[in-house]
Amino acid sequence: MKPALADRPKNRAGSLELRAMPRRAGETPSAERGREGFWEGDPSYPQAILTILTAMAIGVVFHLRIGYRFELPAGAALIGGLIYALIVCIVTRRWQTHRLVRWVSGVPFAVTSIVAVGLTAGVGAVIPSSQLERWIGIPTVFRSWTFWMLILAMLTNLLSVTARRCLPLTYRNFQFTLSHLGLILVILGGAWSGASLERSRLVVSLGNASDTAQMENGRAVTLPFTLQLREFTLESFPPTLALATLDERKPDGLAMTPGHQFVKAGMRERIGGYQVEVKEYLPRAALVGDRWHAVPFSTSAPAARIAVTDRNGALAAEGWVSCGGLDTDRSLVQLSPTQAIVMPKPRPREYRATLQIAQGEQRGTQLLRVNYPLSVGDYRLYLLSYDETMGSASEYVVVEAVRDHGLPMVYAGMFLLLGGAALMLWNGIGQPKGKETRA
């Protein structure tokens, strides 16, 4: 029982003696808090915001002094990242009760760094790359020094909090460590990819094996394999029609009013006030004399015989229209001295290249399609373009070879993230209501 007021100690004058409550370790008296410096006491959100702004300013300085980006060997990037992670973990475990270590691994620093990364990523996702190039001289914020400095701040928080929670290895600490370690690997893998990504292009032609590619900075590199074009195939959408009007204000002197339907026999469409009807359509045609004939050649151009009526229903013109190709010149249907119905070049639907790949003593033939990369060793090959003037008769293709060193680490991090999420889900499903599993 608590002593009565009358039983409490009194001083010599008979009044009650008031004793000061003991001060907690590290606690600063309220009278002294107002006289503290900015970094004295326990840092919180103001210090986190200042740190993040300083990191962004350092990124701007790096951009001005070093440039948009610099190439770093893959081994050096990996070793540097691992050394930094090891230093952060050792410092956190050695001085985990220090106020600065608790602050770096605490909520204010985590929230501030995550918000800064999210806002910067939002800017990069919303503003077009051409606008960024015009404003600040970088095509994307995701490879800028400022963004990487923010990623470094967020990574420091993740490493520090994971190092604090990894031991003792209880069930809940294991869940926490597994999820955060996965996120750390994803960030480290992405940083490794951004610092050491190898992207080069090479021209692969018929009958000539090539292993020399050109990097983005113009430096020539030798690939560990050779490529040779065996066959190129181009598939295009059916053509459309358009109304061409002479207009000196346009760069090419023509104002185009496009149609929206694919050309086929019996098609009717109104284009720019004219009614166009397709009487006959030849997917592959050639002009022989004054007549169009169907031919089996893949390099031939499509052609259509059309009838055009004006707004009053009167026949304005009739004839053959074609976009032209290697074997045939373009053909149009003249409506007036300033207007004609034309057929624009059909848009490519798909193009693919059959490549002969030789790596050491191994040789084989692989099909490379646009938008479908092909893996060759550590490289991924992408089909970029071809000779558009030759079309399906193109004798070369442009291939991009990309080597991403950090991709396996990103996959490993995603696997750990899924494992941590599965453990949390399992723990939540199997947990009785109203109870918690103690660490």
C-alpha cells in the first residue's frame, strides 16, 4: 500500500519534501531541449528530410561534374556494392544502440527515403523522356545520379534495419529478415544492372558472319559468338487508302487524310468527303504494260482498282492505286489538280530473321522474332530493324545484344520476397483470432 500523505517525509519546516523523479538514461531535460543543436538528441523527420535533400544535391553535383552516367566493370560494381552492404551491417550490429544507428534504421528515415524515391519515380513515369532530355539533359530519371543517391539512402535503411532484426533468429525475425533481404537483393541487382549493363548493336547480313558490335558510346566490342543471317521474313498488315492534298505548309508538301479500313475487295469507305469503293484487290501485283497482274513474288507491292464518287454521288475517278515496291512504281488515282487517292506503305506486322549462331565449336540455327528476345549464353538478342527500302528483300538486320549482370540477383530477391510473403500469409491464416505468436 502507498504511504498516506501524512506519513510521507517532511523537511525541518514541516512541509512535504518533493523528490525529483529519476531521469532515464539518454533523456534530455525539457529545459535543456530548447537549447539543443539540430543534430543533438534523437534525430527524427527534420534530420531525415535534410539528409535526403543533401543526397539529391550530391547527385546533381555528380551529374554536372561526371556526366549522365559512366561505365563501371561488372566485377567492380558487384564488389563495391557488397563491401558497402557489409560495412553498413557491421556498423549496425556493433553500435546498434547508438542514436544515429537507431535513426538510420528507424521509421522517419525509412518513410522519408521511400517517399523521395516514389516521387522521383513518379516524375520519371509521367514526364516524357524527350521533355526530360530538353529540360535537364537526361533521357530518364531512373539512371540519373539523383535517383541513385535516393536508392542508396533507402538501401542503407533496409540494410541497417535488417542487421538489427536478424538476430536472435526467431520465427518472426526470420520472416522479417527474409522479406527485407529479398528487397535488398532486388535493389542491389538493379543497381548492379544499371552500373554495368552492356548494350551493343551489330549488323548481321546474308552470307557474312560477324561478332563485332558497337556500344552506345561508339566503342567496338567483340562478342563471344558470331551471327550470320540465313533468311529474313517480313509480314505486313493489309494496306489502307488515303486522300492526299497539296499543301505547301506541310514539310513534304502534302496533307494526308487517312482511311481506317484495310483494303479488300468490296470495301467501301468515306475519306475526306469522297466515297471510295474497292472493285478489285491484288495482295501481290506487278504492272505489266498498262495492266496490273497478280504475281507470286514476296517483294511485289499490293494494288487495288477503286472507284471514287463525290458528295453528289457522281463518279469522280476510277483506276488502280498502289504503294509501289522494288518491282513496281507507285500509282495513284487523280481526283483534281490538287487531290488524289493514294495507298501508303503497309505497316509491318511482324518480321523475323533466321540466324546461324556459332559459339566455339557449337553451331546452330535459331529464329529471332521482333519483340521476342533470344538467349545466347549471358546475352539476350533483340531484333531491332531491317532495310526498310528493300522490305522483305532486306539483306541485313540490326540486332541488339544485351548482357545484364544483375538480373540473376533480382530474380533471387524476388524469390525471397515471395517466400517472406508466403510465410506471413501462412502465419496469418493459421493464427487463431485474438492471439499473436510471440517472438
